[in-house]
Amino acid sequence: MCGIVGVLGDHEAAPILVEALKRLEYRGYDSAGIATVNAGKLDRRRAVGKLVNLSDQLVHEPLAGKAGIGHTRWATHGAPTVTNAHPHRSGAVAVVHNGIIENYREIRAELAQHNISFETETDTETVALLTHHYLSTGMSPVEAAFAALDRLEGAFALAFLFDGEDDLIVAARKGSPLAVGHGDGEMFVGSDAIALAPLTDRITYLEEGDRAVVTRAGVEIRDEKGRLANRPIKTVSIDNTRVDKAGHKHFMAKEIAEQPKVIGDALAHYLTPENDIHFPEETIDFAKVDRIVMVACGTAYYACLVAKYWFEQIARIPVEVDIASEFRYREPPIPARTLALFVSQSGETADTLAALRYCRDKADTILSVINVPESSIARESDIALPILAGVEVGVASTKAFTCQITVLFLLALKAGELRGHLSSDRRADHVSALRAIPSIISLALDQNEAIRKASVRLSESRDVLFLGRGLMYPLALEGALKLKEISYIHAEAYASGELKHGPIALIDKHMPVVVMAPRDTLFDKTVSNMQEVMARKGKVILVSDDAGIEEAGDDVWTSIRMPSVPPLLTPILYAIPAQLLAYHTAVAKGTDVDQPRNLAKSVTVE
Ligand code: G6P
């Protein structure tokens, strides 16, 4: 979603801002803009669509000045037009914003009484108008920005730039992430460390409610009560901010290919050489946990559905899995001895964060499984377990999913052991099988060409059905989500056993059905469902192992061959064909794989 940058520099700001915005492209956006102060004068440029349009405009109408703010907008209030693009300006102030100002109608009505009129359909414009209004009463820029901030309800990361002030950015955060970067005689503001990566590796993360007055000399931060706050400067590792395609055509292809390595990294982090599972903070006594509530959104939600099978089968703990946007408003009871577990790649998903806050003071422990250790969800958890997937840029999550389920599997093993349901011998067997997973995934990646061929056929379809049973059911859901996200083909997934309760009515010769079915104890049942599809001329793409493909016979439309792994580990492996099918189908259709239309990587608004 919206990305923010700001610079008080030593060089021309416009190119720096555009470069920083490029590094925020992965969040998803539909227009962009920058504002600078040059010789005391505030000015701005904005363009709809990709950043190249803004760059083109800057060639024809350059923007000088060494102080500036920039923004990539993912439209919420108002269509993606130039008028609605940020920065929003009113008089002597320009503002960029990520989040939603919930009381903007009320503020608009109030400003209208002062004959202040509006140009845009956005909630953000009210922040600029309100600040301008306070400036016109004689307040200083910082006072006016703070007075406006006092009035805002909702979620925001904001940066303000002022006419006549080329050494000042006011920044504030409530609900949406914002970081301040420290250079040598230069200062920066950004939605995340990735935006600021080549500019500085010294980052201060603002806390909830913080307001920062940034000048080239440094930053003064006040907390939500207005007290001076001393926030640490952290040195961020370059590896954690590296964003390049490493020779791949798309970030998604690179991230799919990286999975053997990053899963290996996660295993190395959590496993000792003796195959013990070591969590850095051994504070969860699973023997005292009666129930786990898992909450997440999107792909992370499907990771939770996989983990439910593991926690229940291996550790015999009842698990409920919920979509964060449903959970947060349902006011579900959280009985004693409940572990609340949140899974999120970004650690900033607004609904997941709100669900976590709901559980605070109710659940015994708040545990999160996250990819960004400095994220809000990580910081607000009692324990945050990193998945070590590295920066994930493709909007469709791939390596984060397999790393999430790898860490969740280790957690389930640990829980099984601590609860006395898993002997150390069995645990050791599972761990050695897990250690082999990175090289088995490499074998699965060797099926790339076969999957590409199947995808070319799939790309001609209008609808695709995914079926899976047991641990393959969440994988079917994930496969359908991936496909619809990036190829725009309508895809849905059903538990195989539900086929006869509805979706079978859709089956005809035009309907491909992807059946995810390793040769396990449930295989025969799934084969029966497959026969039911084929009897109605449905075209089956079977994803299975040697034994499964042999047993299924020759009538399937096409089959994708996976190596054999122990049944409990199949979700990690079968994620690969699910991802590759979606990837190659999207490539065959020529869609924007890394930044599919309308989607955002990090959903920081409800
Ligand atoms: C968006 C992304 C998905 C992601 C979901 C949850 O929809 O496009 O890839 O799975 O948000 O995000 P999170 O960062 O909480 O895992």
C-alpha cells in the first residue's frame, strides 16, 4: 500500500525521492508524486500509473531543491487520478500519507464552515487543509502540524513539508509504519528500511503515536503524550534490504528459486547440530497451553491452516484458525491457557495487528511468526519468531509461505515433545526429514519446464478448480489464491470431499481441475473424486509423486511429478508446483507478475 519517503539532503532531492519510491513499488500503487522546497518555494509533481510516468514528467518539468517528500498511492478514497495523488498541498504545506483518516468527513465539515474548499476526493487532503488552517492562525509549521495531528482519528504515517522551510520535515506514525534514516548531515524518512537502503543503514523506527521533527542536524521525537522520547538508532543489515532480481525475469521467479536457501537458513537458525529444536526464547510452556488461536490474512492464513493439522496431530492441541478481519470484530472469547499466534510476512497487516491487540491482556501468550523483525506485530508480541525468508518483493507471497510453515512445523514438533506426545526418537526422525527438504525442493524446482507447459494450457481457461484433502486442502486454497492474484483467472479451491456438495455442478470439458494429491493414506479417496471429475469431462492436472501418478492411470489431462517426502512434510514441497503453476500461467497471459493490478504487498489499512 502507500509508500512514503522524505529527504533533507545535500544533493538534488527529486532523483533520490524517485529512486526511493522505486524501492517501495513492491507495496503496490497506482499513482505517485513528489514535492520539494527550492529556494524556499514549495512545489510538486504528480502522475497516474507507474513511476516512469512521474519520471517522464520530471524530465519536462524538473523539480529542484534538496528537501522533499514523495509518495506512491494505493487508492482508497477517490480514484487514482492526478488530483487525488499525493503530495496534497494547501497553501504553505504539502503532506504525504499512508493509512486512512477516519474522521475526515467531520473535519471537512468543520473546515467548510471557514469557507475552506476541497479539490480532491481523498481523506488525506483534510490533513493539508487543517494544517494550512492552523498556519493561518499564526502557528509555526511544527505547531500547526502537531495541532492537526491532535485532531486525526484512524491510521496514519504522515510526512509534512513546508513552504519557506528547506530544513524541516515533520513525521508522525499511528497505526502505519514509519522510519527515520540518519545520514551524515542528511536525514531521511521512509515507510521502511528498504526505501532508505542505499541512503543509510542507520534507522530509527518510530513507535505508535510518535511525532518526529526532522532537520539535517537530527531528529527530535515526542511520544503520544508529548514527552521527549529516546528511540534507538539501529544498524540495518544490507542483506535485509537488498532488492534485486538476481538475473530472474521477475522477483516472484527469484523468490520461488530462493526457497531451498531460505528454508535452509530458517532450519539452521532453529536447529542445533544435534537436531534439537531451539527457539531463542524458550518461554512457551506448551504443557500449559490448552488451545491455540491462530490469526492471519491471505497466504499467511493458509499457512495457519496447514499448521492446524500439525499442532493437532503432532501435539494434540486444539487449534482454531481465523481470518484477522473477521476475528477482530467478533469479540471471540479467549479462555485461560490460550496461546494466540499471529502469522504475517510484513508484520504490518492492519487487521492482523488489530487482532493481536484484541488478544493482549486476554491470551496467556502472544506469539508471532513474522518475516520483518522490526515490524509492529513483532514488536507488540511477547515472542516473535523470525522466518528468515529475506526481503520478499513479489506481491504474491512464495518463500515467506514455505518459511512460515517450516517454522510452524518446528513449533508443532516442539509442542509435541513438551506435551509428551512426541518421543525424542520420532522428533529426530522428523527433523532429519526436514533437513532434507531444501534439496528435495531443488528437485521439485527441476520440474519447472513441465509445469510451464501445463501452465500454457491452463492460461486458456476462464475458471480453474483446485482440490485437496487433509494437508493438501490448504495447499489447494493457496494454489487457487496464487493463480487468481497474478493471472486474473478465476480460481477456487475446495476440500476434495466437498466436491459433490456444489462445485461438481461446474465441471465440464472447459474446466481444468488441479488435484494436489501425494500418495498418502487419503489418496484413494481423492482418486475417486478425480474420477468423478473425469467422468464429467473435467480436465485433471494431477500433482502427485511417482506412486500416485502411476496409480491414477493415463486418463488425466496432465500430471506434475513431485519427489516423495514423508506425508507430514508434503505442504512445504507442494507449495512449489502451486507457485510455479500460477507464475507460468501469469507469464503466458502477459500480466504484471510482481505487481498485479489492485493488489498491495503490505495491507496497512482495513
Ligand atoms: C496481502 C499480500 C499477501 C499476504 C497478505 C497478508 O494480501 O498480497 O501476499 O499474504 O497480504 O500479509 P502479511 O504481511 O500479513 O503476511
